[in-house]
Amino acid sequence: MSEVNLLESVTTFLQRSHGHYINGVSVLGQENEAFSVINPASGEVIATVNQGGEHEVNQAMQAASDAFHGAWAQISPMERGNCLNRLADLLQKNSEELAQLESLCSGKPIQLSRMLDVGASADYLRYFAGWSTKITGETLNVSLPSLKGEKYSAFTRREPIGVVVGIIPWNFSIMIAIWKLGAALACGCTIVLKPSEYTPLTILRVAELAKEAGIPDGVINIVNGSGAHVGTSLINHPQCAKVTFTGSVPTGMNVGKLALEQGLKRTTLELGGKNAAAFLSDMTVEKIVDGILEAGYVYQGQICAAAERFYIPSVHMDAVLVLLSERLSAMKIGSPLDESTEMGPLANKEHYEKILSMFETARQEGNEIVHGGYALEGPGFFVAPTVIKANSVEDTLMNEETFGPIGTFLSYDDEEELITMMNATPFGLSASLWTNDMSKAMRMIPDIKAGILWINMHTFLDPAVPFGGIKSSGIGREFGSAFIEHYTELKSVMMRY
Ligand code: TXE
């Protein structure tokens, strides 16, 4: 396979002047400053995007509020679902254009962009579309005394929460935005999205498709700019009823604190962690290595649910590290636009520098770098996939999220001790347990502290299965039916008659 040819629509889109998407129109905004979008595979500027300011924030929030009370409130739940289904159709119709844009901006291998940012996004939209007609309350039995023959009845309603602010990271610039907007729109909310400064482009194109899908103006708005400025202004805005955020733990904590201070605004936080993958001794070395590659190295490890801590039975440790190093050496690292590429660059320069400093930390702490641990030559932000053998659970690489292609390994002998080690973290987004002994797995499931636990698999998400973290990895759940309570308020109605 070879490098894909860029579509003309991709080149034309990149050459346009970019800013924001407000009330159904692409606008450049009033600010003079622009920031550059850099292709992480080459380090070159591929587009510029205008920075937003108070004016754009106010316009977008007003448009979202008007649509919430107006056009979006007028249409039936069925039609809301139809809108999301039509947007899913258009994502699929424009699949290659969107996938190429995503790969150019984020360094994601093109096959993954096609499968996840476009293919899975369409599936998520269709899932949320189905929920739009199924959001219900309950009727309740009331036990109040009836002194003069009066009767009582009560019911609950799930009412859309209002204007949602969605703050998006750079790792899945289409898919995570779709998670937020699909959930919001299915529940009858409207949304203002703030993409990451590193990947501000793709969702602007999706917003244009949303208009083509018949989603009324103002229902989806996008304001580009920095987190500290535009992100904070959106959260502070009086018309913001809820914030949904995906990103790093420190930023998420600040966002959550600010939203609470600004009038207990509802908040969903999906943050990172230091996820564990543990293999029991009945697994073969080959199966363990297959599992490690699935859990830790897809998309350069830049997936919040990916594993970074690997626990291997001591009897298998040496053989696992040898085979894993062989498999990583054979991995094709290169252009994200080459269909045979298995690993691309890190998504941006700051992240690349952070990963290089993590290699340094591991060396300083006396960890053994079994494979990789260095930057690759040439332009772009490429590093070698890396395998580190830790000395103890205390080591930095066993505790701090790298968000890169770095697996840190520790051996164990005792399965009781294994669970204690897996849980010894302030985070709890995901974990995986790998064994052929399902009876043992079933007994261990309640003791492993994570929002999502995989058995013999890792990182796979499905719209029907709730996703979110415990402890410092977040608040709230996306998908399943769980998202509904985060995008609606529960109103109780009591009646005497
Ligand atoms: O993330 P941030 P950054 C990790 C990863 C990476 C590190 C930093 O380790 O190296 O975080 O990346 C917006 N108020 N993850 O700086 O800060 C910001 O503009 C409101 C893990 O990109 O979390 C962007 O849109 N918003 C992660 C979004 O928040 C603010 C995915 C995420 O930015 C803000 C990405 C503020 N004060 C990075 N400050 C995961 N676990 O999924 C920033 N933002």
C-alpha cells in the first residue's frame, strides 16, 4: 500500500480562511490573532485559524440559546433523531475527506481515522439518534393522607438541560466532538464546542455537514481559541447550563471547579489516568504480547483509555519483553497518510517534548529501557515505541500519564498482590485482565477499581456500554442510557385532585 492522494476537497478546505461556526455560518471573527495548525508528520503549517474572543463567545452562546428555546424546541424527538441519522449519512458520504483532514492535523494513521473518527462517529450518531424518542420519566405512587377524599398523582419528566459547552481534546477531534454533540442533541440540548488549539479544523467541516443534514442554525456552534481564554469564557457565560469536557486531569479539575463556582453548572469530566493491563500466568507469551500491543500502542498510545502499566507474571516477563521488542521493531512507523503505516508521529510538539522528558525521567530513576526511548530522525514529531522495565510501583513511569507509546512493565507472583498494585493509583478510567480462567476473572472483577474493565480485550468502546472514570479520572458517563441523566434535568410533578 502507499501514500493516499489528497482529495481536492481537502486541499481546498485547508486553503480557506478559518475561524468559527456560529448560527449556521462559518465566520472569521473579530480578533486579529490567528494560530497555526501544524502537520505533526512534517512540522509544517497547513492552515491558520482565527482566535476567538468575547464577541464570538457571546454570539455563539446567544445562537445556541435562541435555538434551544426556538427551532430545536419546536421539532419532535423523532425529527431530532432523523437529523442525527442524516448527519451520520453525510459523515459516511464524505468519509475520505474527513479522514484525510483528521490524519493531517493529528498524525493519526489514515486507516484509524477512517475507522474511528469517521466510521465509529457515524455509528455513535445513529445510536444517539435512537435515544431521542426514548427519553422518558416515570409515574409514581404517592402515600400522602387523604382527609377529604382527595387523591394524588406524581410523575417525572426528563427535560433538556439547556446550552451545553463541549471542550474537546486533540486526540479524536471528530469522534469526541460527536460524542458530545450526539448526546446533547438527542436530549434536546444545543451545543457550543471548543476544539483543541492543535486540531481546530475537522469539526468546522462537520458543522457544515450538520447544516446540510437539516440541523437548524444555532444548534451546533464552534468557537476556536485557547482553553484559558475561550474555554473559560464559555464556562463562565451565563447561558452555559452544562460543561462536558474530555482532556487531561489537571485541566479537567480546573474546569470542574470553575463550573461549580459559576452556579453549580452541571459537569461531565472524562479525564485520563494510568490504566493497568494485567496478564495471568495461564496466558501464553504470544497472547500476552498481542494483548499488550492492543492495549498500549494503538495510535501512539494517545488514547485516554489505553494501558500504560503492564503487570506480567514473573515466569513470563523476560520472554514477553523479548517478543514485544521484536514485534515493535517490525512495526511500520511513518506517514499517517500511508495506508500501511501502523504508527505515526506524536500529535504535537509540546506532547513530543513531554514524551522525550519522560524517557529522561525513566533513565534518571534507573529504569531499564528495553526498547526505544528516543526520538526518530527526520522532520515531524516521531518517537520510537518504547518498553520500560520499572523497579517498583513507586517509579514515576508507573504513576504519571505519558499519553504516548510507552509501556511500563512490572512483574508479579501473587494475584492478591496484583490487585493491590493495579488499584494503587489516584486514577480509575480503565483496566484490563487477561486470562483463560473465566471463573477467576469473575471473582476478580469486583475488586478492580476502574470505570470500565475489559476481560481479554482493551480500549474497545461501544455506544451501548457506559464509559467514564472513577476517582480522579472523571465524573459522569458517556453512552448507554447513562448519558441521559447528564444532559437532562429530572423534574418531579405532584398533583392533588
Ligand atoms: O490537554 P488539556 P493538552 C494529556 C496528554 C497531554 C496533556 C496536555 O498527556 O500531553 O494532556 O494536553 C482546553 N478552561 N491529554 O494541553 O489541557 C484545551 O484548549 C477550559 C489527555 O492539549 O486537557 C483543549 O480544548 N478549557 C487527554 C482541552 O481543554 C481548557 C486528551 C484539552 O486540553 C482550559 C488530551 C481551561 N482553563 C490530552 N485549558 C485524555 N485523557 O483524553 C485547556 N482547555
